[in-house]
Amino acid sequence: MSLDKVLSQGSFITTTIDTITNWARANALWPMPMGLACCAIEMMSFAGPKFDVARFGSERFSFSPRQADVMIVAGWTTYKMSHAVKRIWDQMPDPKWCIAMGACASTGGMHRVYGVMQGIDNIIPVDIYIPGCPPRPETVLHALMTLQEKIIKEHSVLKA
């Protein structure tokens, strides 16, 4: 039975606030791009027409941290840049999520030097790690879908 038919019969649908809120959050993620190295090119291509991130409600890249839900850290982070990344993360409103894109953002990659942070998870919590150097746009879409599944399963109120 279709929803139109149910509503036209005077019926009603019951659900929870968590279900509606999480559905809305999961289908309207606005990324805050932190393109710090070569992975940023792949991040830009995942937003293009070939991969069509608009299907997931994430086509609006927000360059204002106060309007973003998910930070995509693409590439290696130096200790000098880490302070700016942390400041931008702190300016994002809750709830917020982070995707570490590429081997360098996840573990420092091949850059085993004193100036490069060995993973962005040293300063901010990471929800999804994307492997690869650089990862393909399809893996970024897969990470976005995985994050949507994670958001849908969250609870806004702790159950006693």
C-alpha cells in the first residue's frame, strides 16, 4: 500500500523523534572540506557530475564551519596546520562527524617525518577512515553511505 493511499484513508503513521531526526541528518550532510594535500583533487572529483554526490544530499560543500556537519580531512596534516584544523573542528556545531580521507590523513602515510602528524585522529575523533593513496571518488561515496548508516542508528537520548 502506498503512502498516498494510507494518508488519503485518514490513517496515521507513528514513529520516534530519533528516527525522523536521524533520517534528516543522514540525508543532508554538508561537508567541510579540509583539502590539505593531493587527496583534495579526488575529493573535488567526487563532488562533480560524474559521481553525483547530490544523490546523498551532500552536494553543498560548506566553507563555513558553523554550517557544516561532516569534516573531510583529505591529505596529510602538518603539526603547524593541525592547530587550524582543530580550531575549525571546534567551531562546527554538534552533532558533527569526521572522515579521514587517504592513507596520510589516517596514519601519516609515507610521510614519516617530524613535521607531519601521524593521523588526524591525534587531535579530532574520526568516524570513517578511507584507505588509499589517493582514494578513488567511489570510496569517498562509500564512506559517505557508511556514515549515513551510522547516523541513522544513533540515539539522541540515552536510554535508562
